[in-house]
Amino acid sequence: MHPATRMFISMPSISEPLKSKGLRDGRNSKLMTTIVVGGHSRKVGKTSVAAAIIAAWPQYSWTAIKMSSHWHEERTGSGGENREETCRIDEEFDRDSGTDTGRFLAAGAARSFWIRFREGRMEDILPQLMPVLNSNPYVIVESNGIVRHIQPSLYLMVHRHDVEDYKDSARETLRHAHAIVAVNYGSTAPAWKGISSGIISGIPVFPVPDPRVLPHDLIEFIRLRLI
């Protein structure tokens, strides 16, 4: 197992000047540039897009966060199950671990975290989450549901036209997306349930043959929100 540590404490901010108004903690006025990368299903390229963004702007000291509501109970020392814990935050240190958080480090992120929480309990974990989000002026988060609780500088939704599944969390947050990153755009989009063509037609779409490689027009679109 690659080295990781549980982090539940506030971390010092980087002293680099803020470039853009993004995340705002409702309990204070601190602002930073925050990019959220979501997707309509698993394995559509969210991590690849996030890593590509980090690599495209190596001059920024990114904190990268992968959020997951796939919670697995852990046994306590007494043999019972720990049902009180609602959030686990692990920091990644190994860029060669082969994990998604390792890929963020390999792309150039200064810090990388995997945050797991129970389904439907994101609001409850905000006190533990905010110190991580506030740990850097440049933050990129792989998640859909986080946009219900913060206002990011940019929310990208990754669509893959050869995947029919459409998660509820993506369906509920699609209207907040600033742009769609469309993988396999040349193929006909599935008849995603509950997704009208009118909603998608009002959002800029950037076709990408490979989610690991950002096209120039998408890089420019993102750049305008980083300066």
C-alpha cells in the first residue's frame, strides 16, 4: 500500500497572490481559483482531464482533490464496525502509486487528496473539507456534488458519448456547468434519461479525442478563468 496519512487539521495557505475569484467559504471572505471536473458516469475521463489541466499550468501550486461517496465500512480494533465516521481524508505522497491521486501528483500538483464520505452526507463533511479546499490558491476537484456547496471559478462536465449511464449527481448539476468536455464526440450521443437537448445546447461543448490532451480552444477557455 502506498503511503498516505489521515488529515483532519487546517493547513497553512500558500502566500501566492490570488488570481481569480472562485471558492468562497460561507464563514469567511477567503477566495481562490477553484476548478471542478465532473462527469456523467464512472471512467469517462474525469481524472485525465483534471491531470491535463494541472500539467497545462505547472506554474500554479495546485491542490488536487478526488471526492468519492463510495464508502466502505472499516472494522474497529474491537471487531465491530465504525459507523460514526462520515469522512475520511487521505493525502497522497507517491506520484508513482498508480492511483488517481498519484496521477495528480505526477501531473504536477503540489498536494493531492482522496476524500471519501457517505452518500448524501457531503454537507456534513464541509467542516473537514474546507481546510483542504483552503490550503492553496489553486484548487482542482474531481466531483459533481461539490458544486451544490461551493461556487467554483469553472465547472467542467465530462461527457463520453459511448457511455449510456448518467448519474443522478451529474443530472442535477449539469445546469451549473460552464462547459462540456465531450469524449468520442463524433459518435451519436445516447438518449440520456432526463437530459434534454435544450440544456446541453446552452452549454459550450469542446470535443476531445483523448481526454489526456486538451485542445487549444479548451485551454484558452480555461485560461481566461485563471487570470
